[in-house]
Amino acid sequence: MSVRNRIGRLFGYPYLAVRYRPHFRIAFAVHPLILKLIEDNADGDTRRASLAEWHRAERPVLSVLRGTTSLLRIDGPRQCIGNEAFAMGSLIESPGVTAHLDPVETLQLEGRVRVAIEQEILRWISEHDLQSRPPVEASVDRDIADPKAIRRMLDWVERDRWTEEQSYVG
């Protein structure tokens, strides 16, 4: 038994060697994701939690859209038929409702939800005059951005947070 396994057993958790043999084309894309999934930190925890819906779904999950108490899970794979890219179906969960939608119903609801999201994003841009700001890089320097984000959260919680506008439903 290796020293690493002995130490792991002492502390109650063995290290596992996980081997997989994907095609090179697949390994090139998947291996970096696997390394991110197995990180033993908050980032790894968050990535694994984001995949939780995959365990409940029989089909591959294309997206999960959550409201305050409701969920819309869109299941794939997408099928291109005519000019449309249909999902295979979807699941709606809301208090008192669990329903599976067929591909056509999913296409219709997904379109409505995406329009609502787009409208809300544009409303936010307008309300906060984001168009007057200079464009920024999409990537962030986490060494700078993460501590700044945590300070912002702490500041917001410490002061009377109800002084800011709380209405985000129009």
C-alpha cells in the first residue's frame, strides 16, 4: 500500500485512481473539464453542484432555468428538423405541478422564456445605463475580482440592504 493511500485511510478518505479511455478527440475536450470537476475546493464544489440535475435526468440536460419556486429543465439532444432545433422535451416543476412537455411545447415555452430573459437583461442595461460604460473583457482576473466581490457582498449585507430597490419583477 502506498504512503498516499495509508495517509488517506488514516483520515477516512481513500484516494481513487480513475481511469477512462476516450477517443483522442473527446479526451482533448473532456480532460480539462474532469480536472476542474475534481478540484477539492469551492470551485469544484460549485461545478459538481451545477451538474446535479444530470443525475435526475434520463436525457442529456441542455439547460436548467430556475424561478423562485419553479424549474424548467430542457432535455436534449437537439434535433434539427426543418428550420427548428427541437429539444427532445422538458420538465416543469412548480408547487403542485410536475409535467413533461413534448418537443413542440418545449420549443414554444423555451422561446417565451428566452424572450422574457432578453427583455429583463435589456431592462437592467437601461436602468443602470450600462451602455454608457466602456466595454470590458469577458474574462476576469480572479485574484482581483473575487476579493472585490466578497467585499461588495459584505458591504451590502452590513448596511441596510432594503434601501436599494428590491423590485425586479415588472
